[in-house]
Amino acid sequence: MLSVEALRQLRAALGEDKVLTDIEDLVCYSFDAAGGLGEHVPGVVVMPSTAGEVQAVVRIADKYSIPVYPRGSATNLSGGALPERGGMVVSLLRMNRILEVDTDNLTATVEPGVIIQDLNDACAPYGLMYPPDPGTVAQATMGGSVAECSGGLRGLKYGVTKHYVLGLSVVLPNGEVARFGGKTVKNVSGYDMVQLFTGSEGTLGIITEITVKLLPLPEFRQTMMAAFLNLDSAGRAVARIIEHRVIPATLEILDNTTIRAVEEYNRCGLPLDAAAILLIEVDGVKEAVEREAPKVMTALLDSGASFVRLAETEREREQLWTARRTALPALSRVRPNMLVEDATVPRSRVPEMLREIGKIAEKYGISIGTMGHAGDGNLHPTILTDISDEQEMARVRQAIDEIYAAALRLGGTLSGEHGIGRTKQKYMEMEFSEAALETMRAVKRALDPKGLMNPGKLVGEVK
């Protein structure tokens, strides 16, 4: 529980309307999109609208040793926004201004509550785009995506969030403000603190301003769907496309469980008899796209695609990407709960990982719908379950253990884009040596000696 005096100071700093204490409000911030992790009710929710107000909030938290949980739209899938020790949720959704689109330097500067799609809408009239493209692009905030180092559908060609963040303003755990980086493309002055805070999951401070790199919108693109009668062929196709020295903007996979769920959800015209489909988009200069797209189609057919369909109109293209973006909500309707994992392997090992996931599902008698960014090896095995069924959940937990063990065995990593949060804590020692983990903990202790910033996440509880 927060003290009466701490609450009084928060109200004095922010105003009554930005400090929520009614249980009905608090419960709304007790969970995030990860699901299945239970409710963790905070003691208070604050909603600052300026960097100065964030400073005031953090200073009060430091004074009274209140745990602080920064939060955007909470679309993360690793329990990263859960207020597990009560304390204070700091919602940054009111800090939603696009401060500048600088067309001369190809940068944008935004507050953390800006929705990614809104930034792209603001950049489009200038012929520019912000490439990171998570599946929740219409809901996810810039602050949350930087804190999680989000990836997305365009990661194969364009990379992930860390490749675009040039500068940050951060409120440190003691309430001081630090500015790192700026608009320059080259900057090697001091430690690379921008990269340190990108992907830090709110454990080192609260990001209040972000400067990102923009790119010109591609002038031309071609989108296609390929269907396969077995997962091995789909996995081989991914490798073969890269062998043709073509890097698509997007190369996504949906297995049969996901195909059926999507088709039931919104009737996109997907082939229900396919074991898997690949959705591919090639973009760039028109001449290059017209040269590369046939190579992709050849690679697909040579790998055993039962058919390849090219989107002839913008409507057909949008229909294909709607199928991909609605995969999660479609799967969520199949069973009461779903657990979305983030196993990532080198793209050459995608066929093996797909086989492993299938074996694990069969071994434990559970349903797994697999989709993801096949081109960069980032797969999302989505377990469809009922968390109230204790016997089934025992099997689910064993299956998750084996999924991550398989990913690491194949040279992969625990997370390609969802972060570690709370759900993958116990696997960290499988990927990192004790020396590596202690180095991360030392950074946490140095910047957050009281352990108040999103405690328990990423590197666990640090003493």
C-alpha cells in the first residue's frame, strides 16, 4: 500500500484526474497482453502528460521506495508491464505528441505515447516511413516498442527498432533527466547508451522522448501467397528465397491451425488444405522488384509450393496482410486462452524448428498454432489452452520448456522481439553464462540501486 503522504504528493504534482486509485481503475492495469499470468493490482496508476511530470512522479517513487512500472499500450507478450509488487503504474499514453518530422535529416522526434501507425501516417505525406512494423502497429506505442526493441513484419529487410533509434531522453531512477544521441547518423561519443536503453524493458528508466531515423517509402511492391502441403517444404522455401539473393521486405508463415482460425474469423480466402502458407512482399525500385519477384516465385515452386498467387490489386494485397495481422485475434477465439511464445532460430534452421514444435505439440497432446516472421527465423508458437485446466496447464508448461530448449539447441535465442519480461526469466541461464548475467545485473544495480524500475523483469530480482 502507498502511504497517504505519497498519494497526496502525487496528486499535488499531477492533479486529481491523473492519479487513479479506485479499484475499478486499478484492475484495468493489473494484466497485459501476455495473458495467463494472473492479476497484479497496482497501488496507484499515474498518467503524466509531460516529461516534467514524469520526473516529479519518479522522484516521489524514489523518496518513498515505490516500485515503478512504465506502461504504454501493454501489447507486449512477455508480462513486461505487470505490476507484480503493487506499487505505481506510470501510463505514458497521454504523452502522445509527434514533436517533429524533419525531412532534411530524415528523422522524427516523438513522445513515448505516440502510436506507431500514427507516426507513419504523419510521415507518409512526405514520402517517408518508420520501418519497424509490429503486428500491433495500430495499438503499440513508440515508447513501448523502444523499451521492448520490437521487430515486426518488415524485420527481414529493414531490421528492428534498435536499428532506427538515434536519440533518447530518459528520466533516470533518481528523477534526473539524461539525453543520449541525437539526429546524427554517426555518433560514437561515449558509451552507446541509446542502445542500452533500447530493449531495457523499463528496468533502467522511463523514456520521455525518442528521435528515430526515417526511410523513403518504397516506390513499388509486389505481394504474393504460396501454399504448401507440408511444413518442411515451406521451411525450405524460406532458405531457397535467400539463396536466390533476394531479401523480401516481408516473409511470413502461417500453419494450418492458424490458417483455419483466420479463415473462420474473417474469410480471407486462405487455402484450408494447406499445411502452411507463406506471405511474401518484395519492395523497392520498380525495375528491381520486377526482377526479384519472379526469382521468389521460382524459389517457391521449386520448393514444392502447390500454388503461388500474386496480388493483382491493392485490395488483394490488403486482404493478404489482414490475414496475417488478424492471426492472433483469430487464434484467441479457438480456446479460452492462448500463450504466444517467441522462439527465434537462424533462418536456415526454420524447418527443424517447425518440426520440433509439431513433435512437442503431439507429445503433450496440446494445440499449437505457429505463425511468425519466417524470413528472420522469428517464430511464434501459439499455445491454445484453458488456464483453468490444471492438468492441461502442467503439460503446457512442459511444452514451453521444450520449445525454448529446442530453439537454443538450434543456435537460437529466447526472444526475437517480445522481450524477456516475466515469462522467460527462468530460461535466461540457459542462454547466458553466469558472467554474462552478472554483467547485466551490474548495469541494473548501477543505474537503479534501489531496484524500483520495473522490478523482477528482464534480469530478475537484483540484490
